Amino acid sequence: MAEEIKSSGQEKQNQGDVGGGDFSTILIGVGTLLDSTMAPLSKIVSQALDSLTVVAKQILEGVNSTLGNKN
């Protein structure tokens, strides 16, 4: 009887270990997925901001030259 209790306790511990391992595997997978998704997105955002900076500079130069010609 004591052996049955010990073996059932060990089975429960083993099941908990498997569940913990599965959970950490899922977390690692989600982290990897987010990382692989965010890297290209950050590059796209960076390129878009660079383009907006160039456009804003051109607009300001155009406004400046327009106002400069009127004076």
C-alpha cells in the first residue's frame, strides 16, 4: 500500500514536470515568434521614419524658399 502511494506521488510529480516543460517550450516558441516578427517590423518602421524625415525636410526647404522669395 505504501508503495502504491509512493508510485502515484511520483507519477503526479512527473506529470507536473512535463506540464512545466511544455509551458516553457510554449513560452520560448512565442518569444521566438515575436522576435522574428518584431525585427522586420522595426526595420520597416525605421525606414518609414527616415522617409518621413526626408519628406519633411523637403517641405520645410520649399516653404523656406517660398517665403524667402516673397521678401
